[in-house]
Amino acid sequence: MNKIIAIDGPAGSGKGTITKIIAEKLHLIYIDTGATYRAIALAALRNNLTLNDTDKIIELAKTLTIEFDENGKTYLNKEDVSNEIRSVEVTGVVSQISSIPEIREILVDLQRKMAHDKDVIMEGRDITTVVFPDTKYKFYLDADVNERARRRYIQNQEMGIESNLEEIIEAMKKRDYNDMHKPIGSLKRTEDQIYIDSTNMTIDEVVKKIITYIEEISKNETHESLTR
């Protein structure tokens, strides 16, 4: 059986950075599900569609090709849009677009196909609850909103993206509320997730902690299969 490691959490909690490192260390395929929604949001903006153009956004989404390469870069119709999908403009609309039921159906199906018969690590908002609710490898990565905003600000600077820290904080608060109050695919804490607050942790500390949990779960799974 293929191994699926699911990590949920709010924007800026470090999911992308952490999952990329773990993917490399454990030889897993990294899938950034948030990037798939951001790619559709970017396409909608490029086509001058607003959040009121729901039907047109759905039809547009059906025509798009979204792919990742081995380095985790995001391609929209074969174009590298890894930096552009992190813009403030895309961030401002992606939560609402990801709330459209038909968009979620399209992308959940895509995400499941990406993970078919592969060992993957996948991060997003509803991976542990909707996309792969049956996996035993479930994590919820969190951090204080001010720390998350600071991380995103630094990330934007490194990518050459102009941004304002206060605007990022307010955008994240709004994003958190929207993500946690969606009628479908909302960001949720559940009892079967392993909760990790990374506010005062280094990247290396978070990576080591998650890998330790993964190894323990894998060991328990192996023991259970041998004793059946």
C-alpha cells in the first residue's frame, strides 16, 4: 500500500517548507494542494473574472492543466507560475475561489490522481479530513498569526515580491476565518491529527519531530500487519 502523509494547517504555518524537506529526506513525492487552487485563482484573474463569475471560473478550471515538477515548481498550462501564484492579488481571492464546490470537486479528484500508487506527502487545508481521511499519517501544523505573517513577508522578499507586513497580517486573519468557516473543505482540528505548534520552533526541529512521528506510525503499521 502506498504511503500518504497529510499535513493541514493555516497559511504561513510552514507547511510548504516543511513538506519539501521531509519529501527529500524520506524520498516522497511532494504535492502542494494550495498551489492548485492558487493556479486557478491566477487563471481567473488573468481572464478578468471576478468572484461573481462562478460559472465562468468553473468552466475555465475544466480547461486548465496543473502540474508539479520534481523541485515542487507549479506549472499552469506548462508555464512556471510558482512565484506569481504567491502574489497579494492571488492571495486575496484564492480562499473564496476554493470555496466553490465544483472547483473543490475538480481539484480533489486531481489531487487523488496525483497520489495514486505513489508515496506522497501532501499539504493543504483539508487533506486529513476530505482528500485522504483514511490515511494514518495526519498532521496539523500551526503557528501564531503574527509569526506566520512574518514568515510570508520574508518569503515574499526572497522571491522579489513586494508586500507590506501589516497587510499580510490582516489578509491572513481574513484567510483564516474564511478557511475555517467554509461550508465544505474547511480547515479543521480533529482528534486523530498530530498537532504541532511551530511558533517557537526551528524548521529543523519541526522536520525532526514529524519524521519521528512518521517512523513510529510506520513501525506500528508494520507490527499490526504482521500480527493479523
